[in-house]
Amino acid sequence: MTTTLRVGAAQVDFEEAKDWAIEYLVGRRGASAYPAYDGYPGSDGDLIAPQDLPAVVLLNVSNKPLKVYYGLQSQLELLNKRLQSPDLKGSLRDASVATLEAIADLFDVLEERPADNVKLTTLSKVLHRKRPELLPLFDAKIRYCYTDCVGAPVPPKKNRSKRDYRLAWLEALQRDLDGQYAQWEEIASIAPGPRISPLRALDIIGWELGRRKN
């Protein structure tokens, strides 16, 4: 029986998705963002320290690493204050409405304390490593799956705020994670070390779907 894996409105056969993951996690060692990004030492604990910031370049987020570093550094105090919210707990799979709101509060730092060269794509790369089961990654490929492809669950909507867009995306992402959790766990288990979360596995497949526009 063929199992179809879904990220937003983009789909792929599960066995093909596993092949993509094997190539990314095992087959391109030395040329893939894994394990460089996922295994980057960073800082201990749940808060962001300056040594965590260079991890974003390991996912090829920007060709302006100094500007990204200083931009993120200017947001650290507010980000760390919000990371201490008691609602930021558990995994995205079982996140409550309050937890989704707390994640949106983190992302709101982008508008409350804007910094050159720091967008959601960049910020999410820093945050995910601090809560890999809870805080998702975002980029243009993921946006394709959830917003830009035919039948996308979070299509463009005139006058919708960035916060409302992000909350709608988080809800759609949560459905995809929870509804196919066993498959995401199986893909995550392919990683030979360091471990990745099912949420990171979803991002890997979503990125490939967006790149290939399946």
C-alpha cells in the first residue's frame, strides 16, 4: 500500500521521501547542512547565547553572516525574555493554543525589534535548535508548501497581519506533524547522529518538496 506524505498541500510518496532523507542525512556527508547545523555545539541551556548565532549560516541562510550576527545579537535580550514563557513547553505536536501564541510572540520580535538581514527564515534557524521538538523552521520552500502551491492551507489573504499568518501556518504545520507523526519519526530515525526531531524531519521533506515543487 502506498503512503503519501503531506507538507501543506505538497505531497510525496513516503518511500521516495525516505530516499530524499537518506541522501540529505547520510549520502552527502561533508556537503549537507546535516550534521553541521544540527550538531553545532552552541550553548548549553534553553536560552540563546552569542555562540548560538553562527549556526544560521550552516543552513545557508545568508551570504552576509556579519550583518546577520549583529542583527540577531540586537534581538537577544527580548528573545530570551520570551523564551522563558511557561507556555513554551512540550512539542508542536501537542501544543496548546497558548503555546502557539507564545511561539508567535517569539516571531513578533521581528517587527518589534527589526534588524537588517534578520527575517523569519533566519530567526527560526536560531530558535529551532533551542526547542527542536517545538519551534519550527521556515523558509521560501516551506512557504511554497503552505501558501504558494495549489490548494495550500494558508493561501495569501489581503490585509492579514504577519502574526495572523504565522498562527495560521503553525496550526496547519501542527496538523501535518500530528497526523503523520509515525512517518516523521521514521524519517528522523534515519539520522545517524546527532539526533533530529520529527519536526526537523518534516522541514527536510518540506524543503525538498518546495525545491522540486511536487
